Amino acid sequence: MEEPDDLQPIDEDEEETEFATIAGGATVEEAKRTALEQLRKIVPYVNPEDVEYIVVEEGSKGGLFGRGKMLAQVEARLCPSEERVEADLPEGAETLREFVQTTVDLMGIEAHVGASETPEGVRAEISGDDLGLLIGRHGATIDALQYIAAIVVNGDRRERRQVIVDAEGYRDRRAAALTALADRTAQKVTRESMSIALKPMTAAERKVIHLHLKDHPRVETVSEGNEPFRAVVVSPKQPSV
């Protein structure tokens, strides 16, 4: 009997690049996520849409005190043609993916890194169950990773491309929180006619605040202080002379 969670060729008579894996979980969806992660350990750029899932066991909660509980089991199959397509990334995106994946692995964090070209440059997306350590307090760790990744990707290029490293949509969530903070602060500054200094932030976070309030009719912003304590100060806009 095959042991679950072992990645192996589907059939010895089929192509070696065709893989299947069986994974278990408390629910079918959890088992699917685990199976997908296992496939990605062999083929990093697996697209979930290219994976066929077969439910081997629905699972059950069991009776009293969970007696007789059974885990759900799912088999995931990957087509070799899709593997070849995903492996054919542009050079910049592949360089970024390899660097970020290696760094994440060295940190001892179980996560998958995908990368893609954008109109401005390249972007890496990190997915995993618990990425708090990778993100760091106020995004300090992932910002540092992004900074170093930009150096690695751009090298000696004269035209530097934008490099973004994100984890589970953190940057969008953080940007939304920062713009909300900027709006609340601008309202208070306008209402009380006084300057307000925000807490120290990274350069990337300060930029979000500056850009969001750039065209505000009543307030203006500047950054003051030295790193790592540099902060945005929001002040009533001075009348133009």
C-alpha cells in the first residue's frame, strides 16, 4: 500500500515528468492545499488551475470525543506540458524567484515563491501558511528582502527595473492601512491646525503616505529624523506666496 504524502511518478510507463501526490488534511480543501505544496517542491511553478484533484477519502469528524475520526485524502495530478510552460520564465523573473526562494529556504520557512514580469519590472509572490516571521514588524524584514532582491536582479543594469517582493497580499493590505491612517491624520491636522508626526516607518511606507496626501488641498507632508527612526510629519499646508 502506498504511503500518503510521497511524491512519485504516476506510472512507470508514462513520462517521467508526470507526477502525482497524495496528501491528507482535516478537510478536503486542506488536503488539496497540502498536495499542491508537495507538487511545488518538485515543480516550483505549478498553477493550481493545471492540477487535477481526486478525492480519495472525504474524511469524517468521528463520534464522541473524536473517536473514529478520519482525515480527508486527496490525490493531485500534474500534466507535464504545463510544467514546461511554467518553467519557461523570463530571465529577470527567474533570477528573482531563485533568489527569494533560496533566502526563504535558508530562513527555515516553508513557502512557495512565484515570480512574473510586470510593466515596470518583476514581482515575486510568496505563499505559505505562516509568513509572519518573513514579513517582520511593520514589514521591515520583507522590505529588506525586497531591497537586496532589487540589487541581485538589476546588477549592473543602467536602467533599473522595479522589483516587488510580496507575501500573501501583505503589501496591498498594508497600503490600505497606511492610506486610511493618512486620511485620519489629515482630517485631524485640518481640524486642529497643528502638525502631527506619525510613528517611524520604512522608506516604502513613508512613500505611500507622501503619495496619498500629495494632492491634498489642506495638508502637506515631509519626512524628518534619521533611519531607522525617520517619520512622516503631516502639517497644515502653507499658503503659496
